[in-house]
Amino acid sequence: MLLLAFDTATPAVTAALHDGERVLAESTAIDARRHGELLVPAVDRVLATAGRPLSDVTGIVVGTGPGPYTGLRVGLVTAAAFGDALGVPVHGVCTLDGLAWAAGEAGLEGPFVVATDARRKEVYWARYDGPLHRAEGPAVDRPGQLPTALTDLPSVGAGAALYPDVFTGHRPDPAHQSAGALAALAAHRLAEGTPFDPPLPLYLRRPDAQVPAGYKAVLPK
């Protein structure tokens, strides 16, 4: 097994190789505006670091969000292209699930909340009973509209860090998505025979760009 994992649903442009037992190489850059520029070089970097050719990859793991439209689709389109070119399966994994797995590796058992920045003064969030079990979500809301029974739980992620007065149990680790954690979770699911999500985007809300409701006539009738 050799899994190539990456995620562009958050400002973390992250890629990793996993052999089913451990992370062989990982590369992460935090840049909310350059997903398209940074992802493929990150993939090249982890392949070179691990000393493995792309042709050795047996599966692609991609974060499905939730996340902003532009950044999220970079990873999903790249995953589809690699999967098609290599003739290997593409496994979709919720980005928040990857952060939950990383939280478990950092010692958090549950229950807890994962929250990432959704912009517009909102967060993408999900509640977990443990690193492997999402109990609620994903969803998008303003932090102040969430019940205190949720926000008082231990929490991780950049979204929780932005609103410490709301997420009172925030913990700093993990702060950002890790493709290594995403790959480790995928390897666990493959070993257990757990089904994956389809490699489709979790947007959760409508895009900012909208088709105008009406057009001004410029030609004579």
C-alpha cells in the first residue's frame, strides 16, 4: 500500500505519503491564496523525500472539506486527475475527520469539537465522541449561535482559535490540517473495511458569486 494524501480545504496546503503503517513524508504550507500553485510541488516534494515514484501510488486520499469553493476544488480536481492517470481509487475523507484523528494522536479522546475558519465570521464545525466517531456535523454557523454545551467542550482547529471567548476549551494542537493524519485515518479505514465518502466537495453554503437576476437590454427589440 502507498497512499498519496492531500487537502486544500483550509489555508494548509498539505500532502503526504503513507505506506499503510507510517507517514513516509509530509509537506505543509499555510497560504490561503495559493493552493493551485503549491499543491503539485508539495506532491513532488513528498515523493522525492520518500524516494518513491508516482507510479508506486496505490490510492489517492483527498480532503473533501467543508471549505471555500476555490481552494477546495483544487485538491479534488487534482485527486481526480491523479486517480484517472494512475488507474487507482480516490478516497474522500472529511477534512474535519482528519483534524479529529490528529487531535486523537495529540492525546484528545473526546467528546470534543473541531472547527475551521469559514470566513464571513462563521466556522465549519463537527462534534466528535472520539477521534474516529463524528457525532454531529459537519455544519457551518456563526460561533455565537452555537449552544454553550457544544462550545464549552474541548476544541481544536483554526476556527476555534479565532473565537477563544466562544470556544472556551480550545487547545492549540492540531492547529491546521495534516495530510499525514488524513492518510493515517484512511489507512485505518482501509484496514477496517470502513467505507469512504465520495470524492465530492462539502461546500455547505452557496458561493459568493451569483448569476445576476436580470440583464439590461442592449439591443433593440
